[in-house]
Amino acid sequence: MTVIKEEPGDAVISTPTGKLWLRVNGELRAIVGGGARGERGPEGKEGKEGGKGTTGSQGATGATGAKGANSTVPGPEGATGPEGQTGPEGPQGTTGSTRSTGSTGSTGPEGKEGKEGKAGGGLIWHGEYAGGTTYKKGDGVTWKGSSYIFTNGAESSGHEPPNLTYWELLSEKGATGSTGATGSTGPTGATGSTGATGPTGATGPAGLTWKGVYNSVTEYVVGDAVEEGGSSYISIKTPNKNHKPSTSPTYWEPLAKEGKTGPTGSTGPTGPTGPTGATGPTGATGSTGSTGSTGATGSTGATGSIGSTGPAGPTGSTGSTGSAGPTGPEGSPFIASVLRETTPYTFKLADETRIQDCKSESAILLIVPTNEKEPFPIGTVLTACRLGKGEVRVEAESGIVKILTAGTSLVAREQNSTFALRKRDTNEWITSGDFE
């Protein structure tokens, strides 16, 4: 038997009878030659694979036996001998009939679903719970101080903790701890930049209108001021006519009373005596002539020179005091400005020649402005008096203005206390007077 062609799993074998055999999966099948081709028998069941035997030692090549009779039944396959030399290529056999492809078998039943594996370790943290966020199993959130983990297998949103169907508590909010000890005061911060100029304050109270000497026929209104008998008064009613200020307290309030007459000054020293002029010569006395007729009036003769001044006579006694002279013109003393409002009042340039009489039952705040707002000259003195029962307090308008005082506060001590502020520098004032 000669192997003509061999491929993996199949082989073409030629026998001495000239018949070709095909080995298919270990089974020999006749192709051409020999007797008539029998019908194909049924395909046998695949036999069980035998165990692998031990490889025996190669035996000696036996002698070629006698040619047997042709048989249609193949004999048992002998043990594989040693590989012989490759014989000549035999003639190509006829192509066998093509077998039709078998139908595809039906799909087997689906296997059972395996058990759910254990959840992976760790949660996915999402921070604060949000109702519009979709959460899935293993997501963690915080809500009202406590933390929760989403435990439901179905992703969903809008289930606010603690909803035990969807969430499991991780850690509950702890009780509020006791207040810690107050820390030490930090260092003073740097001075901030100057703030923007604030809005213009409300218009202050109207000042008085000076009308001069009181006149009974003049009709006065509130705020008009007059002088009578050396004192000054301000009208507190409208109309106000023919009401003498010194005797009508329901119509007038005093501003400044007449001062007492000062003592008479001492007599000044006598001036030095002037030089004595030279005495002219005395003419001779003529004899008395007869009286003649009156002649024409002659021209006036030249005035003789003044004779020498005689010696000063003794100082006479002091004469009686003369009557009082007329009232002199008004000078530039302070004019009182009465404040009754309780709203803060900011000093103005016109207040340099006024006294702020604070007459109110409620507190009054006097504000010293910055030099930029009211450029008072250095040396200016602002004066005020607390006439009412309400507290009178002085404050600087901003952190720029500095007020120096020897007292403990800038509050007038009591009713009728008077105080003053003197400007020392651009934005610096010093106080004097009756402060607490």
C-alpha cells in the first residue's frame, strides 16, 4: 500500500490492486479500481477515544506476502510501519459528489441567570443632596448635617433623605459643641482709604434777621432780632407788633443783656506848657486932647501880637458827672443763634460770629466739619451754650477731624454750661469751657 497524498485528517492510499482508498477520520473508503462500488453504508457512531498506548519499538521489515484475492472488505489497519520513500504521484481521481450542507440546529435553552456579584467597595460622594439629581446605588450625600448612602437598585431622583426605601444613614449629625473660648484680639488693621464724601445734610435752622433798634410801629416775625435799652432780643411769635421786648417775654427772648457801665478812667497827665512869647514895647502915654468931632472910621489896624501866656492857674475841683451820651453804633460782638431742633447741626462759616444757644428739651448734636467742607481760618473760635435741659454733645464729622480736650467727653456738663472750640490746624481743634 502506497500513500499518494496526505493532508491533516485525510489520506489517499494506493494498493497493489490499483484501487484507491480515502481515509476519512480514520476510516478507509474505496474511490476507484477493483470491484464494483458498493452502496454507502450508514455512518457509524463515533467511537470512544481510546487511551494512548505506549509507543512500541520499531520491528524489522517483514517479507512481502503473496498477493491475495481482491476483496471489497478492507482488512484491519496494521500498525504504522516506518515511513517509506515517497512513491510516484498517481493519477488524479474523479471528483466525488458534493454533499449538501445540513440544516442549522435549533438554539439551545438559555442558561439560568447567575447570582448577583458582591457590590464593589467604596461609595461615590456627591456632596449636598439635590432633589433634581438622579442617584444610583452606592452614591453618598449629606443632608441637614447627616450623611446617607443610596441603597435602592433602581436609579431615581426626588427621594429626600431619610427615606429608608432609598437611603441608609451613614453618620448622624452631632450635637452642637459648646462655644469655644474667645480668641485674642488680632492686630489693628491698616487704615482704610478715605470714604466718599457723604450726601449734603439737611438745611439747618434759619438764622435771625437783625432789625436794629426796636420800633413799636414795626410788625416783627419769628427770627427778627432788635436792640432795646442796650440789650438784644429775638422775636418768638408772628405777628409781633407794639410789644416792648423788655416787658413782653411771651413775644421776645433775650439774646444778650446790656453790660454794666465800666469805672471812670483816671485823669490823664497835664500836657507841657508852651513857650512864652516876647513882650512888645509899651508906648508913651500922650496928653489928653480935646474931644474932636467924630472922624470917619479908619481902617482896622493890624492885630497886635499875642502876649505871653500867663502862668497856669491852680487845678480846679472835679466837676459833676455829665449825662450819658447817646448809644454808639453796633459793634461786632457775637450774635446768639438759638437752636431748638434735635437733628444734628454742622457748624458753618457764619457761626464764627455767633453763639449757638442750644435750647431744647431733647439732645442736640453739634458736628465739627472737615476743612474741605467749611474752611474756617486757623484761630477761629466757635462758641455754644446749653440753655435747655437736653444733652448737648460735640462730635467730629469724620475720622479726619481731630478734637483735643482735657475732659473725659465732649458733652456739656449741665444746663447753662458754655464751651468753645478753637481751630489750631487744618483739621485740628482744641476745646475749653464746661465739659464733663
